[in-house]
Amino acid sequence: MSDTLVAVVFYGLAIFTLSGAALVAFSRNIVHSAFALFATFVGVAGLYALMSANLLAVIQLLVYAGGILVLILFAVMLTSRIDEARVSNHAWGRQPAAWAVGGLTAILIYVAVKAPLKAPMIKGALGGPAAFGDALLGPYVLPFEIISMLLLAALIGAVTLARGRDAAEAAKLAKPAEAAAPVQAAEPAQAAEPAEAAEPAEEVNA
Amino acid sequence: MNNLQGLADYAIRAWFSVPDPARWPYTWLVYLGFILLAGLIAVGFAAGFAGPMSFIERRIAGRMMSRIGPNRVGPQGIFQFIADGIKSLLKEDIVPAEADRPLFLLAPYLVFTGMFGTFVALPFAAHVIAADLDVGILWLLAIPSLVVVGLLMAGWGSNSKWAVFGGVRSAAQLVSYEIPSAFALLSVVLFAGTLSTQGIIAAQGPWPWEWFIFRNPLLFVTFFIFFISALAEGNRAPFDLPEAESELVSGYNVEYSGMRFVFFFFAEWANLWVMSALATTAFLGGWQVPGMPAVEIAAMTGWRFVGWEALSFLIFALKTSVLVFVVVQLRWTLPRLRVDQLMTTCWKYLVPLSLITLTGNLVLLALVPERGVVDWMMRGLMVLIAAALALRYLQRVRANYLADRENYRKMEGKELWYPPYRLP
């Protein structure tokens, strides 16, 4: 590809990615933020593809856009009153945040200008699946295996958290509760009234 | 000259008499033109398939339900889809007052883009493909994520409970069934040794016993896992829960009107081709022409090359059309699943089954040498079983037709109003 075309595509993708990121950060509506994140993911995948890292680009689409983003969207959509900015997207500490972001940007720009970044385009099949697989199972086999162990641990942890307690465990936990039950039984009668009274007050707040 | 860049370079040399396209300043313009042209051809093909397909499906549905179906516009009603398209174009594009306007307007385009993005890596003939990506299969699995996001966006943006239910159901279904279909394709990738769609076709042969589906009993099962998952991913009946009319009115597209509504249906019918073409590519030998290897076609020039390419496209289209017909037939014969049955089918049956077939395929790949005695015995056995099934299918079709004719004669006292080969 000629350099002109590469430059045009690069700046187009960069603007697309950055405007998506800006929308994620500045949108008052968190649902809009979640959807704008999709633009960012797709833009980054496009940048990978531009650098001939085909596999990385497709994996970015598959994992981030197709998996993680959909999960975020589900979480956002199944939460009640999510599109009210005062409830879900409360902004605080704007001034310190602006200072922190400004300082970080200055450092990043300094590094980008000073560092000898003259990385050439990835040539040939380096970004393809074959070279990637060779690298993962050759020189980088140890980090690769450690990451897979980490992911397995995360998976088991998630299953353990999501799984309900089994019968024996539940019975053990239920016994002390049963002993205390007569005492507790009297409480709900008293507790019910304040709860009912609290509900209209909450609606006024909203 | 087997990719777009090669074709563009060839055109630059031939038309502008430039010896070295890489050093010519206007090369990128020509590249851009070729990219746009390829995109136009792909979308044009999808449109040329989706439009008539909507008519054909309605006629087949009519036949299966003993009614006529659309037959007013043009001979046998074949221009019905054009009339529908013009009608939708002229309709008002309504945005509900309470809708989330930007999301509501954007959603159909995302669904559209996601569906037509698959045409980038889908082969049509021996050398006709927009881009023979070295990650083709992964691309075909990844790009439908745009559809998921688009459907969620449509559901949320409409600000209607039916639309949200439809969108969330659709996304949950797509995300779940992606897993068995990815495992099924992984088996094929292992046998082919490549992720490129053209490479997978090249790893098979033109004759049925050389296809991946008949290679061994486990791949035969894998094909059906893939097919069922693809049906569910495309929201086709019996998995059309996102638009379950009896529960959700029409699902995620309930608030849409005019052309935006058509975009959703356009994508749905185009998806018929996409899923069938993917199944043909991965399991049914693709465009392979019996007795003519792709290498020999590549060496040809002029009209002979075009002719053989056209023949390979015809073979591909024929295999795909058979699958499309089966999908349509399933839609009008099977009742819809419940939501819990849908998830049970995926997570309790298809996912474990696909893991078992994947492991079994790995074992077979390691133990059975290709084109050895055991390999040939397995292939022969699978082809015989498939032939027996096909014969049984045809026998059932004939028996049903004869019974239908007999009943009609008893009830009405005259011959059937349609013969089996002609539309009413």
C-alpha cells in the first residue's frame, strides 16, 4: 500500500477511535457511553489491521466487541434507572481529574516526541496466525502457559462465586439461623411499617 | 492475481501503462476505487439474493401451508419484492417520541454492516473472493458481533419493552450459540490446517467422499452441531425467539418503519446465504469442480478462465441453495422453542457434544493417517449412510405427496390443484 493511503486510513481510524473514547468519557448517559466503547474497540481493531496484525485485529473484535462489550451492555441494560445521569453517572472531583489527565497527557506527549519510535510496518505474515502460533508455542511458551493457568484460576473462581451453596453446606448454615428464628420472627412486624413509609420518600427524592 | 491488490496492480499496468504500481503516485486512488467496487459487488450480490429470496420463501411457505402466497405482481408474483421495496422506501421514517434518537437511527446500519461484513471473507468461486484473509474463519465468527450490538441498540433505542426483550434475547442467543459453532469450525480448521476460507476448501476435494462432512463419523456430527448453531445465530425458526410474534409482537424491530425496518429483514435474508455458504465452505467442499483442480483453473487465461470460474460458482451456489431450502423448510415445519429449552439445547447438549467431537476429532487426526485404509473405510461408510438418509428423505417426500393427493381426491372429488413441480 502506498504511504498516502496508509496515512489517510490511519488518521481516519485514529479520529474514529478517539471520538469514541471521548464520547465514553464525556457522555452523561451511561448507555451512550457503553455503545461508544464499541466504536473505540472497532477503531483499535482497525489500527491493528492497518499494522498487518490480522490475528490481533480479529481477536480484538471477537473478544472485546463481541464478548466483553456485550457483557457490559447486558449489565447496563438490566440495571434499573440506568439512563438517569444523577443516579448512574454522578460526576465528582472534576478539577483534580482534569489536573491528573492533563499532567498524564503532557508526559505521554513528551515520551512520544522524545522516544525514537520509528517502528516500520509489520512485514509479510508476521501478524498472521501461523507466526503468532509459532511464537506462542516457541520462545514464549512459559508466559503463555502461566496466563492460561491464571485464566483457569479466574474461571474456577467465577464458578465458585456463581454456584449456589450445596445442600450440606446450606443445612449447616441454616441451623444457627433456625435457633435464632423465634427472636427474629417478631422483628419483621415492626420492620414492615418503616419500610413502607420509606418508599414514598424515595420517590420524592427521585 | 488471486487477490484484490493483484487485480488492481494488473489494472494499473494495463490501463495506465505504468510499469511499477508501487512507485506511481495515484496508486492509492485506484486501490480505493477497487475496494469500493468490491464492496458494491458484494452488497449488490447480497441484495440480489435477499430480495428474490423473500419472495421464494413466501411461495415455499404458501405451498407448505396449502395456500398460494404472493402471486399478483408480475408473472407468478416474482416482482413482489420490488413492490415491497418501493413501498418501504416511500413510507415515512418514524422515530418514536420517547425513543433514544441517535441509537434508534444508528442501529439498523450496524446490523446491516455486521451482516454484510461477512461477505468480505466468503468465497464465491475458485478465485472470486473479496479478501482471502489468513484469519478468514475467525473474521466470520467475529464480525457478527456488530449485529449483536446493533440489535441491543435497536432494542434499547426504541424505548419499548417488547423491543428490549427482543434485543436482549437475540444477543443472549447469539453469544451462547457462538460457542458450539466456533468449536465445530475449530474441528474443520484442525483438519484443514488453515484459517483461510479458500484454504479450507482447497483441503477438501470435489467428490462427496473427499468433503469434510463425510471424512469421519465425528465430523458428520460436527456438521449438524454447526448447522443448528448457525440456525440459532441467524435467529431462524425454530430459534426465532427474538421476534416471537405470540409473545413480543415483533421483537427488536417493532418500533421501526419504512426503510429502516427493511434493513433488518434484508440482513436476515442475506444471512440465509451467509450461513449456508459458510456450511458449504467448511463441510461440503465449496466450489470444487470434479476433475478440474483449482491450480489448473488459475493457469488458464481469457474466456476459458471465466467459464470455469462461472462453473465453480454454479456448483457453490447449488450446494448453498440446497442448504437454504432446508433452512426455509425447517422454518415452516418446526414449532418455536421456549427460552429455557433454547438455553438447555445450547449449554447442556450442544456445548458438551461439541467438546466431545472436538476431542474425538483430535484423536482421529493423530491416529488415522490420511488416505490410509481406515480413512477410506470411514469415508465410504459415511457416504453410504448419507446416501441412505437422502433416499429415505425422497421416499418420505413422495409418500407425503401421494397421501395428500389421495386425501384431496376423497374430500373434493377432483384432482389436486397443484402438481409437485409447479407453483400455483
